[in-house]
Amino acid sequence: MAYDVNTIFQIAGIGIVVAMIHTVLKQMGKEDWAQWVTLIGFVVVLYMVATIVNDLFERIRSIFLFSGG
Amino acid sequence: MPAEILQIVGIGLIAAFLSLIVKEHQPVFAFLLTLAVAAVLLLFLVDYIYEALYLLETIAASTDINLVYLDTVLKIIGIAYITEFGAQMTRDAGEEAIASKIELAGKVLILVISLPIFRVLVETVLSLIPA
């Protein structure tokens, strides 16, 4: 469970850092690079969230819907 | 076990705070953060839900209730939890239409799952009526 809580902080951290990088790159006039950074950060976070949600769904499937179907 | 509630409330408060910060710059990340927090909190609770359900199963096994009924009830509860989760997440993201479709899907699936029980009920009632 401590692992999962770490993931929350990682997601928030990635969000803040990506927002900072986005702002800085935009100030430097590199709009396209800023978009790419945001996109890559989004994909990474999406992967982490998908892992957690998959874990949750598997658990619920094994508890509630155990007999298949 | 009572200390768990402190953990859960703490995680929720901190996550709400972080979500506020991130939402200012990147609303998408805030949504993903909310999703992750909701999933983590449910994962916390799933173990306890399992304990309660295990007790229910034990009780049902010691009586001679048809296990199909208990299975159906468990499936309905599972569908309800998942549907509520998905609907609230999409509603949080501002997609009211998708949320109501998810809820509709949950209702329909629950109805379909409970059809066999309903048929047994109707057959029982019909068999009680003298021809």
C-alpha cells in the first residue's frame, strides 16, 4: 500500500514539474517542445494510473465476479 | 484497523490539495491524479470488503441456500461499485453524458444478471396458483 501512496505523490510531482517545464519552454519561445513535454508527461502519468486502475479492477473481479461471466 | 481511517483521510486531503495545485497549470494531470487517488482508496477498502463478503459466504455455505443466489448478489454489488467509480470519475471530468451512460450500462447489466432469479420467482408464484 505504501507503494500506491508513493505513486500518488509521483503523479503530482510529475504534473508540477511538467507544468514548470512547459512554462519555461513557452517563455523561451519553443512552443512545439513545450507541447511534446506535456504529451510525454501525460503518457507516463496515464501509464501509472492505468496500472493502478487495472490492479483495482483485477481485485474487484477476483472478489465479486469470481465465477466468471 | 481504526488507524486506517486516519491514513485514508490523510491521503484524501493531501491529494485534494495537490490536485488543486496541479489543476491550475495542467487540468488533465489533476484528473489523472484524482483517478489514481480514488483507485488507491478503493484498493485500501477492497481487503475489508473481502472480509465481510467472506463472512457472508461462510454463513451462506452453512445454510442450504442455493449458492447461485449469493453469486448473483455478489456480482451485482461488484457491478455497482465499479459503475459508481467510473460514473463519478467521468462526472468529475465534466462529462455528464458519459457518466449517465455508464450508470445506464450498470443498471442494464444488473437487470440482466438478476433475470434468472426473477424467472425463478415468477415460476414459483405461478406454481402456487391453482390451475
